[in-house]
Amino acid sequence: MRERAVSGHPDSTGRAPGATLPSVTERDGTTKESGGRPCARTVHCTDTAPRERTAASLGDYRTAFHSAHLAMALLDRDGLVLAANPALGELLGADPDDLVDATAADLTDLGADPRVWSAYREVLCGRGERLRCTRRLTRPDGHSRWVEVTVEPLAGAERALLSVVDISDRQDLLARLRHLQMHDSVTRLPNRALFFERLSAALEAAAFESAGTGRIGLCYLDLDGFKAVNDTLGHRVGDRLLSAVAQRLTHCADAAAERGTNPGRGRLVARLGGDEFALLVEDSTGTDQLAELAQCVLDALQRPFDLAGQRLSVSASIGVVERAAAGTTATGLMQAADTTLFWAKEDGKARWTLFDPERNAHRMTRQALSSTLRPAVDRGEFMLEYQPLVGLDDGRAQGVEALVRWRHPQFGTLSPNRFIALAEENGAIVELGRWVLARACHQARAWQLAHPGGQPLFVSVNVAVRQVWDSDLVADVAGILAESGLPARLLQLELTESAVMGSAGRPLQALQALSDMGVRIAIDDFGTGYSNLAYLSRLPVSVLKLDGSFVHGFRSPEHPNPADEMIVEALVALAHRLGLTVTAECVESAEQAERLRRIGCDTGQGWLYSRPVAPDRVAELLDAGRRTGR
């Protein structure tokens, strides 16, 4: 490009008065100044292209390169420094001339990360457009700086430009913000977010490292009765208590680390929220180590706290989990810890409890059963078996008790003690109980119709107290009797003694209405609950079923238990004076049956007569007209 000789001082555009910028001809023939504005004259520059890079232009570039505040270096295809400006030398604490021929990757730590190194090589070879990364550089004087390194190829040359920007202030600010974000403002401990980040990192490291134990431990705790402190003394005192607790937990963790084989590794105390804390132990050496840490925490927290004139005593419940890190997830570990913490509270609080796989499996089974109870009724997974109630005088079956079974697709056939309590807890007992009642009544009516000439069997059905409270039991019974055609006198409802004794209001009204309808009411497991004999006379009860524990004393004729026999005799006499009949449960031998008959029991139920059987087996007994007593 030809230069023009001009005189005068430059104006605001950088041009001397009267001077003009060189112009180029656009492809469409229009002419523009290099600044982009149309100009009056056309200057053809076709003869200047080969001489664009003049010595003066290169001199300007060198001046700009060396004067720039941005730290820069020119690299060749192999990543060696061809030139470095003073700003880079100042940043690295070296003379710029000494940086020439140095390896740029070593100066800026680009080789430490395989992914960064690969991207860097792609840029040098011309296959990548730009690399930008953050590195921490250490100067010869020991001071370190956070920098942002950018490497990009230069167009038309087998060169690359390295630029380095000091971002230490920005990183310090980000670090302070992260610390605020990841730490609890009350206790200054790591919060839930940082805890899970550290836990995930520990599990990942244990999976790839072979130097440690490959195990991980966790103590998960909350304070017993902390809510009462907040409610009575206020949240300010509660926060001070949390802060004091955090200090003692930290002291326990530090003391345990000093006693361990790896004192510098893997101890984290965090507040997860509320009054919940966690102590994470990386590279744990076994359950003994975690048990010792948990006991240290209990002992430390049992010492009173002096806070603003208040002397407070607290305790903690701790769930302890220790296991191999391989195959363990953060979610799984926390679920196990939470379950174990629940056990510690359930077992009485102020204690630590170690995770028990068998106990957890039982809990998981209970949860699985509970969640599938309601759908199981709709899917028809339940069935009824019947156990005869036999007259002790003549040995004939007078009735049967309906016993529900669950044909579970995974766990097989389950007896009532596996799921009835669960059904009562989640409310499924109402729907299940209604199904059992309807099924038993229809079956009893079918037996009655199939044997019109014989004495019809009554059917006894267990009723949970929640069925009385959460449903209209009277309406349900009336509707089912009407639908099935079973006479009310052939239906007996069994309620436990604890559910019946002390009944008032709606339960008592329901029992009275059912009794008035003609339905027999029986108290099941009598003698194990309240045994409020005075109240017994005011209940609409027809039958007492003695708990099997009384009959067990009749088991050995050589060594009978006189006390059991006296109690049973007194209960039978009392029941008869009140106009009630008595059924003895768990009769297993002929000797027991005979002694119960002499005492005056009316009916017996147990394996002596029959185990619970399917409906067709009961029908077989009726068809044969056989006596079930021996």
C-alpha cells in the first residue's frame, strides 16, 4: 500500500488535516473508505496487496504486543514460545526474554488435565478454533494466581496466540460466595449441599483409588426434644444451642481423626437442617470406629450447656452406617442412615443404633406389603380359610371362624399377623374387613342351603376397632346380611378386649345396634387386656373367647398349672352368671379338652379339632356328618 505525505496535526480520526484514508474498491464497484464511509475518490490498491506487511506495520504490531497490558505470547506449532510480552513476564514472575523457547503448556499448567491438554493440541495443530480454561499458577516466589488462559490460532500462519488474564480477584469473590452458599449461617458448618457434594466425591474416589480402605461411615443424628427448647426459650437460644452442639461435634470428629490411622483424611461435620447433623468418615476402618465416634458424640452432648444464663441438657439419637463404598450411592447411604436414626428413636432415644440389614429387610417388606394392600383387594389376592368351633360336650362343629390369608405374588401365602396390623395403620382394614365379612356371610349361607336338614353353622368374623370408627359398620353388616340372605343369628363378630373394654359413644352404639339386630358379639383374646369385669355387664356381648395363654397351663397332665385352671374356672363361672358362653382357644390335646369341659367351657377351637381349612373341606365335614372331636 502506498503512503501519502501529509502535513499538520492529526484530528480525532487519527488523520492529519486534509489527509484521506486509503480506499478500496468493493466487488460491486462502489468505493468506501477503510472506515466504512463512501468516498469521492477511488484508489485502486491491486498493486499494494503483496506489500501489506511492511516493516512499519510489523513494527506497529510489535509495539502494540509489547505495550499491551494483556499478558500474551506467540507460539509455534509445537507449543514453544516465540515471543512473550512484558505483561506475561510480570504475571509469571520471569523475564520475557527468558520465556522464549519455553514450553507454553508448562508455563500455564495446560498438561495437568488430559481433556485440556487434548483440546490444546487440537488448537496448535489447526483443528481447534479456541481453548479457554482456568488454571492456578504458582510464581517462583511462591505466590499463586488464578488465571484464565486462552489459546487460538492466527489466521494465515502456523502460529497461535496465547493470552493470560489474572482473575484472582474474581475467583476470590466466587470462593467467598461459594463458602456462604455451602455453609450454615448459624453453626458455620458445611450445609446439606456441601455434605452431599463431599459424600458423592468420597464414594467416587473410593471406587477408583486403591490406597484407602475402600469403606465409608456415617453418623446421622438429631437432638431429642430440641423443638421444646425453641418453643419455650425462643429461637435465639435454640440457635446458640445448635452452635454449641456443632463445636462439640467438631471436637469429637477431630479427636477421632487424631486417633485414626489417617488423621488428615475424611472427617466432615455438617448441619443438614433443623437439628439434624451428620459426621462423615472417609476410609473408615470398620463398625468399631463408627461406634466409638457415636459414643463420643453421646457423651459430649450429655454434658450440660450454659447459654446466656440458661443451663440446658440435651441428648441425641444417632443412626450409624458403615459399609464398603463400592456399590453404595449417596442416596442409598442416607436412606440407611435415616432408617437407623428412626430405629434409635423408636428404641428409646438418647442412644446410637447400628444399621441392621435383616431389620431393614423386614422394614422394607412391611413397606412393600403396606403399599400393595389396597390394590390386592381389587386384584382378588385374598382368600378365607375356616377353623371349626366345636362343642366340648358333644364334639360337634357349631360354627367356624373365618381367617383371611393373603396369596401374595412375591412372598407367598401370608397369615393375618403379617398384614392385619399394617392394614389398620394405613386404613386398608376398612375395605379388607368389608370384603372378609361379605365373603364369609355368602359362604355360610351356601353351607346352609347345601345342608337344609342339619344344624346350620354360624360364622365368626374378626372386626378391627378402626372399622367401627372409619366406616358405618352397622349399615355394612345389614347390607351384607340382606344381600347374602344369611340370618343375623348365624353371624358372630369378634372384637379384641382392648377395643371393646372402655368403649363409649359411637363404638358402643354400633355394638348395641348390631346386638339388637341379632348378631352375636364376642370378645376375642379375653384376659390379656383391660379385663374390666365391672364394665363387662354393660356391654352387648354374647361370647367370651379365652386367650390361648390360659390353655397352655393345661398342656401337661403330669405337671398342671393350678393357677391357670383356677383363673379359667373363675372366668367361666363369671361369664355363665352374666349369661355369656365361653370359647377356649388353642386347644391342642384331648386332655386339655376334657379338663376344659369339666370346668364348664362351652366350645373349643384349636388344632385338636382342625387346622384352618378351605371352604370345601368344611363342606366335606358336613356332608360326612362326622364328629370332629376325638
